[in-house]
Amino acid sequence: MPAEDPPGMNTDPDAELVLACQRTSATSLEGDYRRLYDRYKDRVYNVCFRITGNPSDALDASQETFGILFRRMREFRFESRFSSWVYRIAVNASIDVRRRARRRLTSLEALQEVRDSQGKYDPADHMVEMPSAAASRRELEAEIQRAISRLSPKLRTIIVLRYVENLSYEEVSEALRISLGTVKSRLARAHEALDRELTPVLDKHYLG
Amino acid sequence: MKDDCQKHRDQWLHAPAWSEHEVVCADCAAWTRVRVQHVAALSALTRPEVPEELALRVQAELAGDRGRRLERALTSLTRPGAPAELEERVVELFGQRASEGDATRGEQHAPALGALDVHAAPPVLERLLNEELAAAADYRVKRFSSSLERLSAPDALEQRLQLGVRRRALARLVLAPLATLAAATLVVWLLVRRGAEHEYPFLVVRATAADRLDPLVRPLAEILGGVPPGEAR
């Protein structure tokens, strides 16, 4: 009698692709591995960028994330959603990279990189905002990113997963392997910290 | 905080939505407005463009290039920070007090530290090293035995020594006279005992006339008897 599939497999939208990857070894970014990479690259890079605070570290963290993901693909047993597992690896890799990078990058360089990375636009696109508005928005986003970066790793992670990636309480709980109560309390503390860090920035931007 | 307020805030964080509580509670209404601003700002953040380099890096790693991973692992080694004591020692070394501000102190330390030359090892070091390698065990013993801690005598030792001195003094004061007394008693006893068992070492003779005495003692008897010499009694 064949073994039963784990209960999570039937409801996981990535199950088919993950199983396909598990049937082969990852030796190159082709076929099913390429499809999986394309499906998750934006989410992974976004999380890594928001947690590390700069593109260079985000690139390192994203590479680390996919490296771990593909090497350990066969260890995944659908005990949680595949997306939760990916987020967990991305968060841990980002925190790790940021910790290492803190010794290398000065805060000034980090701010400059955040500024430089914001909102590339094509001047030929007639739907783009006026340069002054775009610059203002880029500056605001840089300020918001700085505010996020000043939070502790735990609070920063909660904010990024909940509001930047739009995960629900349950998804955050599953991704970080913490209880719903802990999600709730960390989110409340994160908002209190953002009161100090983000509210003055928003007030300045909206009120001029 | 009131229960209603806590309940409103918990529910809002879980699933942001308007509630009637905001109408009756100005604090919670203000709290909610601020949170709405936070959420709006965070949710509107532009998704950064994924650099093309990421795919190339992932491809390289899957193909077996572990160079960057190794580099990341090595750079992740934590560097222990210099202890605060180091600065104090440096200041003492150059005879300066650390009373000035950071900038001044830095200016003073920099040339002083820069003056520390890197010295080449003296030639004698190689000879000493060769000698040590030739008799490694002996050098190990010498090196480590000289660094053994010299222990101080415990207080109990002094107490024991004093007790021994007191005991010997007691013996001298009491036992010696007793021994002497015992010896004297033994001698006297021996003498008395000998006197009781043996005859006197002399002979008692009653002589009625001097010419009956031994010629050797005759003069002594005449003197003791008060008889002029030559005359018998």
C-alpha cells in the first residue's frame, strides 16, 4: 500500500513544481529549477532587500537563499507550505548577511546604496511621474527603508513579511516558526518602534 | 488600558478594518490613524528590480562554484573587539593620560603607535629554537616548572610547629628532672643493697697489747690511743 502523501502537499500551490525538482538534482538553473527560481526570485529578493537594507547584501542573501533551497530541496517534506520555508531561509540568510556586513559598510555608504537603488524609470515611458515627484518618492522610500533598518532583526522581519510581503498572521507564524501570540506581540512592538522611527518621516513628507 | 481598547487594537493588527470603537474612543482613533499610515507607507514600497546577476550567481553555485560561499563563510568569522584595557595600556606606554577628548587622544596615539617599528627576529632566536627542538622534553620541564606557582605555607603548619615546640619544652621541664631523680634513686638503691649483702671490707681486731697489732698499724693505734710511741698499753 503506497505511503500517504503529507497533508500539506494537497493544498500547497507549489507542490507539483517542488516534487518535480525533487526528482532531479540541481546542477544548473534549467527546467523545473528555473521555473521555481522565476516564481520566487521577486519575493526572495524583496525580503532580502528590505531586511538587509541595501542591494549588495540583498544579492548575497538571495544567492545564499537559492543555494540552500536547491541543495536541500529533497529534505522538504511538506510539513509546512513551501513558501513559508522559502521565506524562513530568506529571512535567516538576510539577517546573517546583514550581521556580517555591518562591519564592512558604514552607515553612510549603506544610505547611499539605498538612494541609488530606488525606482529606476525609463524617461521614454510617458506614464512615469515627473522627475521631482519621483525623486521625492525615492527619497521617502529611502527614509522608510532607513526607519525599517533601525528596527531590531526580529521586528524588522515581522514588518517586512506582514506589510511588505502581505503575509497573514498564520503565514508569518508558519514562516518564522513562532506562535500566533508571538506574532501579535512582535507586531505590536514593531508598530511602537515605528512610531518613533517612521511617524516623524511621514509627517515631514506629507506636511512638507 | 481598557479591555475594549486592547481588543480593538489587537483585532486591527490582525485584520485591519474600521470599528465602531473608534467613534467612542479618541485615543484608539488616533492610534488607528497612525497605524494606517505605517501600513500604507510600507505596503507602497516599490518592489526592487531583481538584478540579472542573481541568476548568474545561482547558476554558478549550482554548477559547483563554492568560492563566494567560502568567502562569505570566512568573512562571517567574528572579530573580537579590542578590550578597553588595551587603550589604558597604550596610554601608559607612552606616558600620557587619557584625559583629552577622543579626537585629541587619537592624534596623540597615532604617531606613537606608528613609531612602533616592526623588528626583525634576532639571529640568536634560531639557535635557541634549534636547541629546544633537539631536547624538547627538557625545555618543556624547565619552562613549565619555572612557571609553577609558589604556594605559601598554610596556617595549619605554623600551628603544628608551635605545638611541637611546646611539647618539647614540656618534656625538658618535667621529664628530665624525673629521669635524673630516677637515676639517682637507682644508684642509691644499688649502693644500699650492696652494703647489706657484703661484709665490711675491714677486720675488727681487739688487741690487748700493742705488740699484738700488725706492725703496719701499730704506730696509728699508738697515736689514736694517746700512747707515746714505743710504749705499749
